[in-house]
Amino acid sequence: MPVPVPETSSSPGVPSLPPLAAQAERLIELGVHELAGIPADALRAFASAEDTGGGHGDGALLAVHPDRASASALAPLLRRDGKPGFVVTDMPDVDGFAPLDAIELPDAPLYVVTGLDRGDHMANWSPEEALPALTKEERTPLLLTEGIHWVLQQPAALERNRCFMTIGSRLRKANGALDARTPAIWISNGTGRDGRERRNAPKVGWCWWGNRHTWLGFASAAGRRP
């Protein structure tokens, strides 16, 4: 049986995130501001104001709204062992995975995600089991784009056998039902359609709603603020 979700929201072994101003510079270096249509100075000003008056402490993540910077655009910016990230070939609809109805994103191009947790303690849970547990603890599952932002800023957040799902993003079918796939970020083994050249590269893929995986936790946050 799954164990209870702890009250703490830390991920052992994952260093604290840099200040938001440094995160802004990282996004500018990667060209994310251009993808999102946000002037570099505006990105810097937002991050500086949040560092000064936000009171976030360690663990705050600067995020670009998914409507401004999609998962398919962000994934190739990931790097591990010098290899770029990628989206699995059987997920061409990755940008259709939108926030769950219960998740209220700030109505702003930039926002801050607080209290990040990789969810290692939930490894070998299914998404079906994890979502109500996170909700009970008043935590919110990360969106796929937020998970990518986290790894862009802190590559150490992605480790072999300690990767994570981002079940805050789901795909809704034409009939209104949710697709059974749930997105995740992990490390390629270079097998199958990934190709040997992609071994050890960061990988955006999916798992089934009812399946468990010993090497996937469930990334979550304490909240979001504009």
C-alpha cells in the first residue's frame, strides 16, 4: 500500500534553486524570453521585484505561462551529458496537455511556483493514487512546463531512478474525457525509438493513469503566485 504523503516539501539531494534574478538570466541565455514574446528587461524586472519583496526563500521557481512557452519548445533546451532534451515520438500532441480544471494558473505571462517537491516518497504510486493524496495535503501537482522549467534551472532535479511525473497537465479528448496518458520527465536509456544517440538525454514522455513505476515520483508545489 502507498505510504502517506509527508508534511515536508523538500527533495533530499536536490540543491536549492538559485535566486529568481539568476533564473531570469538563465531563461534569457536560453532564449526563452524570445519564445514567449517577453522583453528581457521585463523578465529581469519581474524576477528582481520578486526576489526583493516576494519572501519566497529557497525553492521558488520562475515560470513562463504555458500559453507563452510550450512544452515542445522548452524540451529541446534541456541538457544532460551535453545532449538536448526531446519529446517522445508517440506524443506529438504534447502541447495539448493543459492544466487540470482544479489548477488556477496566474493570469500573467510570468509567475512563481513555491515549495517544490520532486515526490520521491511517492515512487511506485500510480497517478490515480497520487493526485487525491496531493490534493488532501493541499499541494498542487506540477504542470509539464513547470517541470521542464525546474530542470532547466536545476539539472540535478533529474536523476536516474529519481525522475518525476507532472500530472497537473492532462489532455482532454473531444468527448470531454481525459486521455489516459500522464506526462513525465525522465532520462532516456537510448532504447527503442529514442535511438542510441539519445542515451542519457532528458526525455519528456508519458505513462498510463493507472500504472506504477518505481523510478517516478510526483512533482508538486505548495502554490503559485503572479
